[in-house]
Amino acid sequence: DLGGVITSAPAPVSWGGSRIDVFARGGNGEVVQRSRDGNNPWSAWGTPGELRGMILRSAPSCTSAAPNTINCVTLREGYGGVTQFW
């Protein structure tokens, strides 16, 4: 159980050998993230600083095409198309 309050399906992604990040729409509509590296405990749910204030209309969908990179797409409130963040 990762706890927290999310209002969309979670989007898990791994950008490294033992690293897992999970993204979702939080209770306030912003993107939230939680991560785990190896056997370390999970981080707390939080909104990355550069994404604060961005309200999602859908669950994010994320992938990693190279080490240390994550790309996500989602529908954003007040924006007519798909938004990408990384």
C-alpha cells in the first residue's frame, strides 16, 4: 500500500536498474510522484516543484526511453491538447 490520495490510475515507470517512479493525479488535481531506489523506502507523495499549479484532467502516462529520463503525457485543465512533462 503506497497510501496517499490519488484520483487517477497510477503510472509506474523505471528509468534505471532499481529505480521506480509512480505518477498520478493527486487529490487537488496536480501531478504527484512517489519513488523508490533499490531497497530504500518509498519517498513521500509530492508534486515536483516545476509542476505545481498544473491541474490534470486525466491520468498521466509515462515512459523512459533512456537512463535517467522520464517523459509523461496527460490532459491538462484549461489546455486544449496533450501536455508533456519530463
